[in-house]
Amino acid sequence: MKPDRCWCCRAAVLLATGLALATSGVSAVAHLRSGVRGVSLATKQASNPLLDPGQFPNFAGVKPEYMKPAVEERLKDGAVQLKTMEDFLASKENEVVPYDELVLPLERLYEHVGKPWGMISHLKSVRDTPALREVSAEMQPKVTAFWQGVSQSKPIYQALVRLNASAGFAELPEARRRVVHSELLDRKLGGVALQGEAAVEFNGVQQRLGTLSTEFSNHVLDATKAWNLTVTDKHTVRGVPARALAAMAAAAKASGEHPDATAEKGPWVLSLDGTVLGPVLTYAEDRDLRERLFRVSAKKASSGPSDNTGTIGQILASRQREAELLGFGSFADLSLASKMAKKEEVHKLLSDLGTKAKPAALRDDQELRDFAKSKDQSMTDLKHWDRGFFAEKLRQERYGVDSEKLRVYFPFPGVIEGLFGLASRLFDATVEPADDAAPQLRWHEDVRVYRVRRAGFGGAPATEGFLAFDPYVRSNEKRPGAWVQPLVARRHLEGAGETADPVAVIVCNFPQPQGGQPSLLSLGEVETLFHEFGHALQHVLTVQNEAPVSGLNGIEWDAVEIASQFMEYWVELDRTTLYSFAKHYQTKEPLPDETYASLRKAMHFRAGTMMTGQVFMGTVDLRLHEKYQKGEDANAIAKQIAKEVLVVQPLPEARLLCSFSHIFAGGYAAGYYSYQWSKVLSADAFSAFDEAGLDNAKKQTELGRKFAATYLGLGGGRDPAKVFVDFRGRSPTSSALLRYSGLAGEDSPPAGLL
Ligand code: ZN
């Protein structure tokens, strides 16, 4: 489970598709606003790279002074185009305006206005500067207001309604029907169909929700900042890793009170920040210290000026009202209206996973208690703050894998070769360096451009796309994490003379190469690379011709992580793939067999405990958004659910929901289940290869081509439930995920060990 990474991926995809607008209370317009070759709209400032009409976004020459004029010019153009479009549609108010005259101009509007802003947003995440931030903050409200106007345009909405209801609509290709449905749904959820008092109330609720969500995350931030503990005695922090001690000493220095603080001698400032809390609870030998941090953390943002208790109630009540105004029974119904999963499927998923995981979680608990007692006679009553600590000791004793020491086997250039090799072996995709073909995509000298090609097959066209890959950490200007951003969406319009090849960006934060030594990745970073590459391949190997649903565009929120998580399994479970690159960067010795065996066994460590935790959060999220009654105590509901799902109950004073930002300040409201949903589907997809025999080259080739034709090719242009059946030949089941997590029972060994 790597929620942070998936969060980043989703956030990046949403930013590119305009859904970032939703955070400011504006209806989502789910389209990539990208550049397209042959677009007929003239640019007045050809010398401004942000307005460059070329095939590739031109980052190379962008300067801060170009930004405001570019965005303003496009907003002005956009306002004229929108007015022209609305006048045209108003003149046809009793007619069905065909797709080409309604949706294609809308698409061009998205691209024309969205391109410079999309480029600025991207640069902000990889080459941030004060000047850039200033322009961005100044322009944001104008950009938001413009898209709000487009999203709430009644003539456009009415024309979409008529097209959707017309006799000829069923004759449109599925991709085009999905574009129209998505346009309609986004607008409906933005309240465009509401009239009179309902419309006024809806706008008020939307604004209130925007404010409440900001308030929630501010409270969490403030509560995190408000608590710290200065430790001067080295004995107190014994066991804490050097990396965390360095961060704590840096915090002491930054406070201004301890200018001479060092990682070795202190003082150390402990805080509730994840980079400190995690290492202390996992490694600190001092039981009292662990208890202190655990107790404060469990109650975070639940009292004083940063109390989120009331905020949660208001958010839930406002969401319920928002759903009612839009004609839904609950906010869960509203949220799931734009997702792949149906409500009953989510209930079944959580219930099935919970049932399977609980016996394993009970065993985990007993095992941990026994282990702790064997190490320390006084541990007769294992407390919450002892669990992480002894679990890590048990993990080390049992598997003995030190992830830092494994880095020498994963030099970045070798891993990339192995990854490209897998893309060729499975998907018949050729990835080759192409810096010279698109130098304008290189916003930094570390960025490498690749061309990805695939021959046509089974009636599908040959495809060509580009990847711009920015691999290394630059903490002074690049956002942490790893993500993929679609920059240009594939489009091919017969007869209109328009073709655009897709371009995707992969951003990671791997260690910089040092003194002739290549960047050495951890196994987790290798999996991250495969994960992001899966997203990127889905964007550049698309065969869809309609930009709003080609590549990553138009894929449902809970289906967007399937292709990426699928790629991770090749690192975790396919020995051939792992050993194609797992070689010592100096001696070229392969990863030792015994290390590999330990890594495989460690995959199942405490899987039951982790799964029950995920099921708990997913169930609480769904319950709160399905049946919330004004005035109910959300934390009490969470505790009730904990009794059913969890083996270890939260502390009596715990107020876990008060810092559950995913659902109260992120995009996961009635959507937390998505993590497990996409894991079920990706595991089930991978299991097709596993069942065919991972060493059966012929079968692997066949299945790889099929995966490319379905998952990678069809993207948002086809119902994701149908895409799954296209590939797998049946509906998904959770048995593969349970098997790969070691939760299927004694008689189900993991892949590759069959
Ligand atoms: Zn992802």
C-alpha cells in the first residue's frame, strides 16, 4: 500500500484534466487541455513559447514574464470563442447540434485556453520559483472563473442534453458517447441544471464546502505545527535512525534556539510530522517517548483552536445537502455516479476483504504479542505504541533484509533498460531516446525524451508517442513524490486534418548520481518507476482518436491506477523481469538467491493487519457519506465500525477522523475504497499471466499483446468494466489480490512459487 504515491498520481492526472477546478467549488471539466498539431487558432505572440503552436509544448524558452500575457491572451480569446459558441447554440435551440459542431469546438476551446496554464502548472511542480508562484497565484482566480463559466454554460448544457437524447446518439461510437456522458455528468454535478432558489442554495453549499475543506486541512497543519518536544538527552532517542535524527536536529536549528544542533549530539526537536513520527514509533527504544507521541498523534486536531470535530459535522451535512439538491439519495451515490464501482460492489469488496483479512490480523496480533514477550519479559500487555516497534524487530529478525543495502543492485540505468525490455517483450512497444526530436520538452538538463512506438495490430492503428522523463530529486524546486502528467492527448480526426501524438511526463525524485556512481534505487523506488511507467504507457499507447478519452483522459477515478499497479507486479512477482536488471552496479553480480527468497516472503508480513486497516478506513468513509444524519458523532461511528473490523481497537481518547485529510480535504470522499478496488483489478489482470505460467514465453507474448490492445489502448474511451472483461474474459474477483497478499489461506502459495 503506497497511498502517497497514488495520491500524487491521481492529483497529477486531475490537474491535467481540469478536475483541479473542483477543489475551488467549480464543476469538473474532465478534459485534457493540451496542445494539438494543426489547431487553427492563430497566436498573436509567436515568440512567446507558451503560445507556441508546435507539436510539443515548448518549455525550453519559458520565462516568468511570458506567463501573464500568455494566460491573459488565451482567456480573452476563450471568452470570445465561448460567446460565439453560445450564440450559435442559442440560434439552434430547437435542433440537435451534431457532435462535430458541439463537442469538437469545445475541445479546441479547452486546448487553446488550457495549454499555457497547464504548462505553467507543470513548471510549478518541477521548476518552482517565487516569480512563477506569484504569477500563478495572481492568475488562478481568473482561470478558475473562466472554467466556471464554461462549465455552467446553459446553452452548452442544453445542446448536450439534446444530443444525448437524440435518435442518432446510439449510433455514435462508444468513445464519443462517453465524451458526451462525461460532459453532461460533470455539468450536472456542478449544478448547471438547477434553477431559482435551488441554484442559489447549491452555489452557497459549494462555497461553504470549499471553505470547510480548507479549514480542515489548516487545522491539521496547525495542530501538527503546534506540538513539538525538544530532547537534549541522547539516551531518549536511542534506536532512531540517523536520517530521522538529522531531520530533528535540522528542526532544532530552524527554531533559532539551537543553532549548533547536530544529528549526533542534538538537541532534537520531535514533532507530529510523518518524517519524525514514523521513525520514532518504529525505532525508538524509549517506551515512554513512543507513548507520548502516539497519544498526542491519536488526538491530533480534536481540541483547542484546531478542533476539526465541528468541521467534520459541517462537511458531512453540507455534502448530504449537496447530494439532495442534485437529486441523489446520499453523497456516496453522488460520488459513485462518476466512478467505475457500483455501491453494492464497494460494500461487497470491503466486506469480502475484511472477512478474509481478520483471521490473519488475529494471527498477526498473537504472533506480535508472543514475540514481544520473548524479547522483553515486561511486555505482558502490548500497547499501541509498542506495536510498530516490535513489528519492525520481528520483520528484521525473520527476513533480515536491509533495504538500504539492496540499492547497489538497482542502478537506475540498468533498471530503465529492464523496464524498456519488459515493454518490448510484453507489449511489443519500442522505447528509444529522442532528445533531438523534441528538445523543447526538456525543462531541465536531467530530462530525457523517449519515443514510444508500437506497430498496428488487429485493426488498431500503429501508435507513436513521447515521454519526457525527469528522474532525479531537486528539492529546491521540485515537488516531492512521483507522478505522471499527460501533456498532449492523442487525437486523430479523419477528414479534419488533425493529428496529435500523445506526450506524457514522468516525474520522480530518485537520488542524484554522485561522483561517477549512477543513481542507486531502493526496491520501493524500482516499483515506483514501474508504476509510473504503467501510467505513461497507458497514455502514449492509446489507440483512441478522441482527445477527451484518449490515454489517461476520461478514465474513471477508481480505474486510473489499474495499469500502473499492474506493472508493479512484474517487479514483485516475476523473477525473470527482476533478474533482467537486478545486478550489482560494480561487480555485475546478480541479486543473491537467498535475498530474493527473503524479499518474496517479506511481502506477506502483517498483510492481514494492513488490510483490515484499509477496510476500516474504507468502511468508515462509505458509512459517513451514505447515511449521515445531522448531529451524529462521526468519531463514535468510526469506533463502532472499528469493533467490527479491527482486531486492535483505537485508544479511547483517539479521534482519528479529525486528521483523515483524504476524505475531508482531499478527493477521496466516498472514494477511499478506490485503493483496494484498483488493487483487486490489477492483481486479477496480472494473475492471467501468472496462471498461464510466467516462464511460458509464447503465452506471455499473447497476453501482453492483449493487455496492450485493451488496457493500454482503450483508456477512457470504453467502459472500464468492459475493458476488464475484454482482457480477462470474465468479471473481476478478489481472489488474486488475496492470494498475492497471502490472505487466501494456507493452500494458496503466491505467484512464481507454484
Ligand atoms: Zn499512480
